[in-house]
Amino acid sequence: MTRRLQTLYVVVILLLLAAPIVVVAGVSLNGQQSLVFPPQNLSLKWYVELFRNSDWLIPLRNSLVIAAVSSLLAVAIALPLALHAWSRNNWLARSLYVLGVAPFMLPPVISALGFLVFWVSVGMYGQMTATIISHGVFLVTLPVVTISLGLAAVDTSLIEAARTMGARRGQVLRTVILPLLTPFMISGYAFAFVLSLNEYIIAYMVAGFTVETLPIKIFNSLRYGYTPIMGVVAVIFVALAALTFGLIGRYGNLPRLLGAERIGND
């Protein structure tokens, strides 16, 4: 394949990927409550309406709270798990690592059904706490993978040097390992945050209509007809994801985040 054909192929794929986003963004700019593209009577009133309408503002708040706290929980679970798997490297450590990545190995509906049965049995069905914990457990795979990549890239000579200087295990962890892992923890948190915002199945199965997130609100609203606010929410989600991943790509040193470099040799 010639270089020109390769370029054409990439351009076509990019256009196909961008087309739905362009259509949704255009529809969100319609002045009237209509599903029309190209948009007519261009207006930003639906963007203003999202932040003025409590029917949408409450789900927005719920989504942001759940995403922020559950992602923090996922990192808090992933960090000791990844550290143990890295330092021990025995069958138990490998088993724990498999448990950490297992949620993404199963279809989301299976995990959601398991969470549903569990929270009903303990009497916490429909509570935001249950949704936060469920998202944290389900999304723990992402920080587990990023932190494990960071640990695999750590230059062990740095640890040996610290121990030679008399540093205890806790001091080595606090002063050497954790600072090197910070970009990987941040990236894992960012990935989990974005996916939590867009997650529907688990939130619906665990909280139903009690704790309404934006994805649930969109599906519920479709029963009563289309509103351009749905397009606004989709545009905000896409923009937030692009901003998050763009910042990681710009400042996070992607080769290092993907484990291509050994940390400490720069």
C-alpha cells in the first residue's frame, strides 16, 4: 500500500469516527427542541438549560460525585494490590492480580447482577454508597494495570541504593516508589473517572431510579421524547474525555505510562 493510500485510509477512518460526534454536537445547537442536522436557528440555550434545570442538574451532580469518589476508591484498592503482586510474585500475588483485573474480563451485566444480589442481601440497594463502591470495585482494573506498568518500569537499583543507605521498607515506599508511581496513579484515576461518568448498567442495576446519573437520566428521558439536552450531555462527556486523555498524553509521558521505559534512567 502506497503512502497516499495509507493516508487516505487513516483519514476515512477518522472521519467515520468523528461523524457521530459532529452530528450530536450539531443537534445540541438547534434553537428548537428538534432532532435536525444540520442545526437550525443556532443557539446555546440548551447548554444553559442543562445547568438551570434541576431535573438534569441533580443527575449531573450524582455522576460527578460517584465518578470522583469511586475512582479514588479504585486507586486505593489497586495500589496495595499491585504492590503486593510486584513485590511477592508468588501464586497468591498472581491470584490477587487476576482478581483485580477480573471485573473487566466479565461482561458488565454479569458484574452488575452480582452487585445487585449483594446489595439487596445487605439492605443497601438504591443507595449512593452502594453505587460508589460498585463502580470502585468494577473499575479497579484500570489503576491496577497502570500502577503495575509503573512498577514494572521502576529501576530496582534505586531501591537497592535506598536500602544500602539504611532506609527501611516503609521509607523506601514513601520516598522512592510512591513518587515514581504518582503519574501512573493519576492516569489510572483519570481513566476510571471518565469510564465511571459514562457507566450505565451497574449504576442502573445497583441504584435504579433512586440515584439517577446522567446516563440513566438520558435513557429515562427517551421515553418522553427527544430533547437537545441529551446532545449537550454527550458533547460534555466527549469533551471531558478528550481533555483528560489529552492532558495525559501531553504531560503524562505516554511511553513511560505504557511501561516502555525504565523509571530512573532518565
